Amino acid sequence: MNSRLTVAAHVLGLIAYLEREEGRGATSDELAESVGTNAVVIRRVLGQLKHAGIIDSRRGAGGGSVLARDPGAITLRAVYDAVQDEGRELLGRHANGVGADCPVAPVIAEYLDEVYLDAEEALKRTLARVTIDSLSKDVMERVRARMATAPTGYASLHAKKALVPERQIA
């Protein structure tokens, strides 16, 4: 599994927050700064999310990437499906097959395939129970709680940036 699900969840949580709290979308530069990656990576993930009908683009003041539907209707499972490479397994299998001369190797491969399939299905069920709305609200609740207990200097320096990302104006 690669980091695209994590990047996509972060991006969608921030977009949901900005729409809810500030009534605006998010730019790819703003999202990249929050995620800590290059805007090209963000735009690639945004393209996958747009193709899946999860986000849309809005032009003009308050524009940028916006959610295409209610955040309570978008699950992490839908996000996973949108950014996961088609045909790519979550847990790696034998890259080059198994040893043809070993009687144990194919049995181990079959056994692990069953275990991995069960693990992948459990992950997908868990992701289906988490919405972007709950993710965004739960994360912000944790941020506010952390800021309330942080040392005074830390809280005052980082509170505004953590809660209200500054918009990049080109």
C-alpha cells in the first residue's frame, strides 16, 4: 500500500474543514503545505478524487478544490477505491511466483493469499465506517484539545496555522 490514501484523507479532511468553517475551497498549494508534500503529488491525488466524483473544482473567490457531495456521504472506503491502483494488492504477494521445485512453497503462497484477503476485507470494512465528515470533525477536536494543553508559546505560535491554514495568493 502506498501513501495516497493517507494523502487523500488528509486533503479531504482539510477541504471539509475549510468548507464548513470558512465557506471556501482549498488550493493545491495550500493542501501541499498542509500535507508536507509537493503540489504535483496533491494535484495527482485530486485528479483521482475528481475522476471518482468525490471532489470538484470551483473558480473565483473562495474557489479551489471542494467536495462534490456531502462529507457525511463520503467514506474512507470510497476514497481508498478512488486512489488505489486497479489490480494492485494491498499486501504484496510473491513477486516472482514461488519455487517450482519446492512442495511447500505453493501451499504457503495459497495460505498467505487467504490470510491477506481476509486482512484486506477487514481493512475495507473499517474504512467504510469512517466518513470524511467524522474524520474532519474528530481531527479538529483533537487539534483543539492538544492546543489547550500545549505549552503557552507553542499554542500561541501554532494555533492559528493549525486551525486556519493561510491561503496562498499568487
